[in-house]
Amino acid sequence: MTLEVLVDISTDDLDRVFDYEGEASVGSRVLVPFGNKTLIGFVLAVKEKSDFNGRLKPIIKVLDQPISAEMIKLIFYMKDKFFLRYIDVVRLLIPSALRFDKSASLKRLFLKPSDSLSASVSFKRAVKQAALAESLLSLGELSLTKAVEEYGTSAVNGLIEKGYAVKFEKELLRIPFKDEVAENKIVKLTDEQKKALEIITESEGLYLLHGVTGSGKTEIYQRLIERALSNNKTAIMLVPEISLTPQVLKIMRARFGSDVAILHSGLSDGERFDEWTRLKNGEAKIAVGARSAVFAPLSNVGIIIIDEEHDSSYISDSNPRFDTRLIAKFRAEYNNCSLVLGSATPDVETYKLADEGKYKLVEMPNRISGSHLPPIEIVSMANEIRNGNNGIFSYALTDALKSTVERNEKAMIFINRRGFSSFIMCRDCGYIPVCEECDVSLTYHKDVEKLKCHYCGRAYAMPSRCPKCGSLNIKHGRTGTQKVKEEIEKSIPDAKVIRMDNDTTARKGSHFEILDKFSKGEANVLVGTQMIAKGHDFSDVTLVGILDADFSLYFDDYRSSERTFQLVTQVAGRAGRADKEGKVILQTFSPNNYVFRFAKNYDYKGFYAKEINTRLVTKFPPFSVIVRVLCTGEDDKLAFETVKNIYLKIKELPKDNFIYLGAMRSPINKIKNKIRYQVLMRLKCEVADETIKIIHKIVYENKGKTNCFVELNPQSLN
Ligand code: ADP
Ligand code: ZN
Ligand code: ZN
């Protein structure tokens, strides 16, 4: 038989599918001869005869079959829908261990005592060996890695050489966070929950669960998963990366035990491989994770859930670019199961689909146990300045923060900017330091006394005087998380402040540690960026402060109002969850903006009505499709030529297809030393699909050596 094999050449830019001779089913992982090398390949299709004239090389070996029939279909779907290369899709589906390690295996080495080892054996002065022997006798076995870690290689080898210990292989799966277990809370469903469940379980389909924060959506998800399992099916539950907290994991583990496998970016390659394998083997039946979990190797899927469906992390905006929700929809249709999107603030585009009946709308407008959504007080910062307050905290927030700390309760302070101040500027000559590689202003980080670029991470020394004119008069721009923390510590000595942002969570696990400290009360004020906005259910947070709520409002992006509304609602929802009433103080320079007026009343529908009307009038998505062709490269001239050619070709298309078409430098015109140009357009919906196909073709034919990306409704136009 002829096999179409995708050869995995990691450094290759081409999408290589070659014909080979052999016997293997579609989805198999095989070893093939390639040039003078042996490479790993994946069988994408099987056919009777090759078009290739000449003798086909035979494959060397069939290793296993990691790709199911469903996933093969998904590969073709994604290639067609998102214009991706096969290899980029396969990389999403397969743990890297299976791509690089021909012998990837689940076996781990263990150490156990031999028959000749007993408590009476004397090790004299070999203290470490004695300790290891004792632990082997009492535990029965130890993983080799652990034994080496705790007792050292020489102790381990010593015991083996003396014949007191033997190595053996055992299948052991590393289960991440396996110690995170909570009590399984058994609750009686509220009437609202009952009704929601009834609607969703009536028939297989697409559902939008619109429920306010604290309305008990998680319980609904769990019931749906239970139901799938009891029908001998499997389940996928996606949450935004950032809300994949110990709490979520604990709750899921408490109810479903080792049936749960967790997939997220914090796992090591080994852990990921193990979780993937447990799902593939059927040992675990529920995949919980961030967007990549949508590719969980499960068959017979009975339910797919996407929590916080509006979250931008579901859209991959770097290569390979795709929308997780469309992939979930594909899988739900393939498996003939329901897809449930849940949110307190649905994506305006999703809500429109529900409005049109394409998703069935299920509503939970009330919080569990009648606790109220916390009242939001809007404070005008312009008024504060008029009243002589030039600080970053309004009088109201300072007072509230003080009394919260005094009452031994907790507060969360949200500010969407990390670092100490967003930029520094010379007051005398106006000089603002920018990154040499990225053309963006640098952020001052006080803890390390450095200026950092938030696009490439490069750090620069903090100048003591202006590098341009030598002035000492340096002004700080907008406040960031570090400064907020410092200010609180200065004005409220009893506050134990902890900070959570990209800087403090860079190390693996640190994100969990911070939340854990806050949860246990080792800190009583949590200052953070939007990381703190999502899904953390702390029972004793009674105050939420939102500084600089306008921050995202004036972005040059059609989603800025929506984003701001979502953010404010999400952050506010963190206050007052259990028995204690909470309150929210929102600081802004535009107190009358409709976003805040609707947010104050948690009026999603009111906001939606206004927003969708604005989009209709201004012809922004979902009433058009924004397409950006981004061209980047180190060679400015070349990138410019490329973007020009592409632009001129696109311009030949019927004018009537476009609402807008233009070519320019990207707003941030250099990132990591790569120049960025773009063709930006807005397409009419009726012609969008066909036009996008043509644009892809134009880009493919004209890109040459420049990196070009076609983005649809991009999350950011930087
Ligand atoms: P959401 O995900 O909608 O924000 P959660 O699922 O976090 O809301 O629910 C909020 C709280 O209510 C949780 O502590 C949860 O355990 C609790 N809860 C959910 N359903 C019930 C119920 N039927 N009875 C009592 N408590 C419930
Ligand atoms: Zn200067
Ligand atoms: Zn940079």
C-alpha cells in the first residue's frame, strides 16, 4: 500500500508529505528513511497507488498510532479553516516526546530492596546508604530519580553494587498537582441550576450558558460531566490558562479523582506526555485544561465545556493561529455531543449567535444563596484632583482599604499595568527611553532598578540622568503594580500586600503559591493585573479596587468597550462571595462612559444592546471581518517590498468587497528587531470567506522570504 507520510522535520519550513510503501493505518507514527537519516513521520492517508514514478521507499517501522480518525479529520479541517500547515497542527495534537523521542515510553526506573537487605545489615560509616536502605525497607520502593535526589548517586550505586537493592521498571504516570484535593461538596441544585441542566440535557446541541459570577456554573459543568461518564463517554472542560488555579483542580479532583487529566502550559514535557497518555489509554476520561486541552486525545466525547468563553486566551494569536471555540464545535459535531460555552459576560459575537438562535441561550441571572453582586461605586478621579488629591488612590478607596484591613478581611486591587511606572520621561527635553529592538517605551521596574521591555523582555540600566540632555529631572509615567504595592504598604502598615503579575509569576508554580498565600491569609491585599480578575473564588474578599479603569477603554480597537466591560464585571465579581457582603470601588476619569454605567448595574444585556448597535453602525465585527496581513522581517526593504506587492494584488480585488483597505507600518513598528508592516482591511461578511481564501493565496504567492501572517479579527493590532 502507499502511505502519505508527514515527515517531521522540525527545522523545515515546508510542509512535507511524501509517499512511502508499507502497511500502516491512518494516524500511525512511523519511522521512515529520509535522505541519510531516519525520521519520525505520521501517516495522514493511505492509497492504492502513488502518482510518483519510480520505486517508493518502504517505511522502516510502525511505532504506534497516536492520531485517531477524528484527529485526522481535524487536521484537514484546521488546515482548510485556518490555513495552517499539517506539521503545525500535528504539533498541537501530539506531545513533544512523541515527536522527538523515538523510544518515548511510560516506563520509569524504580529501586527496591533485594532479599538480602534487612534491618540488621550494618553499613558502618556509609550513613547515606544506611538511610536509603532504611527508607527502602519501610517504603518498599522509591523512584530512582527520587532516591538519587535525596541520597545521592553514590549511595544508590553503592547499595546496588552490594546487592542490597535492585532497579526495576514500572509504569508510573506523573500526575500533576495530585496532592491538590479538596472535599467533594455535595449540593442540592437550586431551581435555576435545575432548569439550566434540563434545557442543556434535552438534546445535543450548542449552548451558551450566561450566568453571573457566583451563579453556580461550575456545578452545572460537573453535573454534565458526570452525566457523560455515566453514559460511558468522556469529557473536555476548558478554562482560561490563568484561572486554572489549584481551586479548580481541587474541585475537579475531589469529584472525579484520577479520571481527571490536566493539560496546561505549566507542565513539563514529561508531565504533559503522561497526562496525554492517560487520556489516550482511557485511564483518564476528563481532560481539564487551557486551550490546548481541546486537542485531548479522547474518543467518544460526551460533553465539551468552555468556561469564560469570552476570554481572549481561546484565540491563539501567534502561529499557529486558531479559534479554540471552532475546534470545540468541530469535535462536538463529530462526536454528536453538546458544546456548552459559559460566561458572565459573553463575547458580543457569541451572544449575537445566541440571539439568532444558533446557540441556545441558557440564563442564570442570580447568585447562589441569594447573595448579591457587590455594589460598584464609581469615583471620578478628576474630582479627586480638584479636591487636592493627586495620589493614585481616591479618598474613598483609601478609607475602604484601611477599614477592610482593620476588620481582618481581604482586598484585591486591580491595575492593568505591571512594573513600577509605565515609562519614564525627561521633564526638560521630553526624552523617553525605548527598547532598541522593539520601538516601544520601557517600563521602570523598581525592585531590580531596571528598565524593561515588555515585548522582548530585555532589561536596561535605569539612567540616573537623562541620556540625551543630562537633566536629573526625570518624571514617571502611569503607575504600575509595584508602585501600587509600595503605596499601600506606606499608608497602611498593617497591610500584608502580595503582587501578582507577569513578573511575579514567571517561575513555574509561583502563580499557585501567590494565590495560596492570599487564600491562607498570609497576605490580605492582593495587587495584580488582569491575572487576578478571573475565576478565583476567595470567600473573604470584601473589597475590590479598580484603579485606572479607563486604561483599556481608549485602545484603538473595536473591542475596547467590550473588554473593559468584561474586565470590570469579572474583577468586581471577586468581591463578597460567601456570607460577607462585598463592595467595589472603581476609579476612572470618564465616570459617565456607558461602559461603566452598564457595568455598575451588571447589566450585560443593556451593554450588549448598545454595543451591537454601535458595531452595526460603524460596521465592525460581527458586521464585517477584519483581516490583517502582517509582514515582518529583519530586512526593512524586503519586508516593505513584500507588503507592497501583497497590497497591490489585494487592491485588484473588487472594491465592493471591502469596507476599508489600507497598507502601513504596524503601530509598533519593530519587535525583537523585526520590522513590521501590515495590510489592514475590513471585509463585508457576505464575501468574507471567498475573499479570505484569495488573500491567503496572494500572500502565499508573494511572501518570498518575509514572514507573513493572515489574521482574522485579531486580538491586538500592535
Ligand atoms: P460561577 O462559576 O458561576 O461563578 P461557582 O460555580 O463558583 O459560580 O459557584 C459559586 C459558589 O456556590 C461555589 O462556592 C459553589 O460551591 C457554590 N454552589 C454552587 N451550586 C450550589 C448549590 N446548588 N448549593 C449551594 N452552593 C452551591
Ligand atoms: Zn533630557
Ligand atoms: Zn524589546
